[in-house]
Amino acid sequence: MNNSVLSDKFWLDCHFHDVEQTSIMKPDELQISSKDYAHLSSIDDNSLDRIQGSMFGLAIGDALGAHVEFRPRSFLVDSPVTDLKGGGTWGLQPGQFTDDTSMALCLANSLIACQDFVPYDQLVRYKWWYRNGYMSSTGQCFDIGAATRQSIEEFERRQRKFAQDHGIPLDHIDLLSDRNLLQAFDVLCSKDGVAGNGALMRLAPVPLFFFRVPELAVEYSGVSGRITHGDNKACDACRYYGALIVAALNGETRVQLTSENFYDDHQQWFSNKALVPEIMKIAKGSYKKPGGYEDGIRGKGYIVDALEAALWAFWSDEDSFDKGSLKAVNLGGDTDTTAAIYGQLAGAYYGYKNLQPKKWVDSIYAKDFILCVSSWITYEGKKWFEKQVKPGESQLINSFDSMSSTSISNISFFMLPTSNRSYNPSLTGNLSLSPLLRKAILPSGHIGTLYDGWRDQVLEKLSIRLKVSSNGSSPVIECMIKSGKKSENRNVLRLLDFDIDLQLSILSNLVSPSGIASAVNYPF
């Protein structure tokens, strides 16, 4: 993570009341005020409003359902929830949130601290929540799901082994920042077949941060769920819902968001990779059941049911955030999570300024803290995007490519500007062959590291279409990566002017034109 980021955002780290570190400072005890918010003079007000809306929609839904969590439908038919209340299942005050919002804040803080998508750091923060109560409204971890607990404990086991294998002091293992070590660490900590709603309840920060590049926002949404919930249904539920949130941020209408053609209309965002049948059925409108519970809609812990229930609430909310939230809660079952999932999309759709009733917004625990986090999601997300493509440079957008069996090769391409750069002999004059040779195959078997010889740096992120303009002695050559069933769309590695035995390495500025190349996971 970026230490300069932490220096002016103390709240990203764990802070304790005591030297023994037994009593953590809760979000409302960090004394956050508007002076801690990001400076957003260059930020579109509409983007900020929708990002704030999604984060508060999540927290409101969570808090609204917290006091009746696990109550059966019959109880809520007799005593429906109509307002924010305390007590009940967890004995919370009105407006206090549960694990849904705590984990979303952990995820948001990771994106802000790393200024990028780093699953290892996300898991570290989930561990802090589990062990220390980081980002909890009570200072303690509570309401944790079995799948999430298992994945965090597996992550801890892998950390201990990794520290031993690599000679890293155990008290330093949470601070791992070396890219090679991060890529060597297997972050997919879930057992196979795990498809609980815990992957979806915390999702919002990912599409909110990366919405300016929809393909990445969707891809990362899936990976964010997969690290704790290993079933493809969990991954695709997150991909689909992430795409909906991105579309809402971009101002798409309710008709567009609930269209049976949403996937087809945004197929490029999904990199032409179909959703699993259970999620595709929902995308095609299976949630459009006027009878709601009577027609089979259930607010359960299974991610397919949870996604369907949240979308039913959005589809039937009569243009009213409070009605949709209450509909989600009053389905019964996992009330807080169903409503939190609803709130992520509904909040992005309505925007913070339009969330009603206002008293719910004002009653949310640590309101200033959530506003602060929302401002930094907005700021750092825009800053991240601006770094990806700079005018006049053939800059590659990167992606964390060793995280998921969902291949990064499925990301679609951007046409990037090219530049006619002069040959820079200083990059090669005093360098031996060794430092210029970059192996593209990682120990895990994943392939995808990019090396930019003009700057002598590794670009560890998204592999996309690149036009390389020579200095005139050779024609413009395209280096691109594709995937698909047709042979002409399979992954293609064009390595410029190199022998076949060097095609999984990169040697730059020793030949013309300069070489920038990438290989990716082959899905076939």
C-alpha cells in the first residue's frame, strides 16, 4: 500500500484505545469531520452524489434490517418493519450497522489505501475486522457468515506459511507490498461451491471506484467475491450486480437497468463471457414477480436468492427508496443483507440527495466517516483512471492478473494513443541482458506481466490492445489480446521482432520497434 496515502488518512489504519490493543477505536471515535474529506473541486457532482448514495443505501438497508435479522416471514407479516429501530437480534442502537457495512468499509479502505485493486490487502482488512473489530459499529466482529469466517481463517493459515517460506517476520506480513510476493500469494481462500450472499453484501466500493472502466469494474467485482466465496455463482452474481451499479452511476434509467436485455446490451462489459445459468436467469428478469414472497421471492443467505430478492425490491419500489428498503427487509430471513444489497443499487440510482426519509440518512452510525470514505472513493477512483491513459503516451491500463480463474484476457480492448518516441540508448547502454529479460510466467502458472522498455518498468495491470508506432523504419504494429471460441479470437501474443524462444519474455530497446508484449491465461 502507499505510505503517503496513509500519512494523511490515519483512519485507514487500526487505532486502539490501549497499548495492549484490546479496544479498537470505532469509526465514530476517529473524530472525522469535513476537513478530512477529499478535495473534490474537479469532480463531477453527479458522480459524487451517486457514490455517496450507494454507500449510504447499503448502510441504511443494513441498519434497517439489523434488528429483525433471522426473523421469519410470519413475524414480519404480523409486525412489519416501518422505520429504523434498535434492539432486536443484536441489541444495536437505531442506525448502527452490521457485518455488511463493516466489510464494505474494509473493502473501500483497501481501494483508497492501495489506490488500486489488491485482494491481499482486502483480506488483511477483513482479518482486522474479524480479529479486532476494525470498521465495526460496536468495536467487535459480529454477525460473520460461516463462509467468510472460513476464508479469513484460511487466509491467516496461508499468511503464516508464506511468512515462514519467504523469511518474512510474522508481524510484517500484513504490510506485504512487493508485487512479486503479492502475485505469488494465493488469495482464493474459499472452498469450492461456497455461494453465500456475503460476497454480494459488501460489493459496492469496487464498481464505485472503477466505474470509469466498466470492463474492469465488472471483472474486479467478480474477483472481490471469489476470494471468500469460491462458487462461480457468487462470482457472476457480483459481476452482474457490479455492472448494474456501474450503469446506474452512468445515469441509465430504471427501464434500462431492469431490462431483460441488460446483459446483451452491455456484453462488452462482461468481456463476452456468459453468466452462469442461475444468474443469467435473474438477468433475464426472473425477479419480476408482482406477488413477491407469495410468488417465491426469498431473502435467504444463498446468493442467487439474495440477488433475486434485492432486484425484486428495486423493480417494485415505486420510485421510492424507503419503500424498496422496507420491501427487502419485510421478506424476512437475512433481512439486513437483502436490504443492504438493494441499497447499493438503489442508492446509486437515486443518489445521496434523493435518499428518503432524510431522518434515516441522518441517523446512520458514523455518518461523517461514511461521507469521508465516499469522497475518497470518488477522488482516488478518478485519480486511478487518469493515471491509466495519459495524452501522447502508449500507456497500458494494468490489471491484477493472478487473482482469478476468470481470465483477465476476457477484458475487452481500448484504442490507445500512440507516440513517436526517439530511441533512448540510456536504457540499454550500461545494462546487461539479464535485467531486460522479464519472464511472463508466474510460479502460479498465470501469465500476464507487462514490461515497458521505454521506462524500464513492469506494468502489472490490465493487458489490452496496444498500437506501437515505430520510428519510421518499420510499419505500425498492433499487439493485442483476445479471447473467445473462434480461432481468430483466441488469445494472441504478438512479440515484436523476437525469436520464438523469447515469446514469453520481453527484451526492449535492443531492436526496432521497441517491444511491449503480454501473455495471458488460456481458457481453452
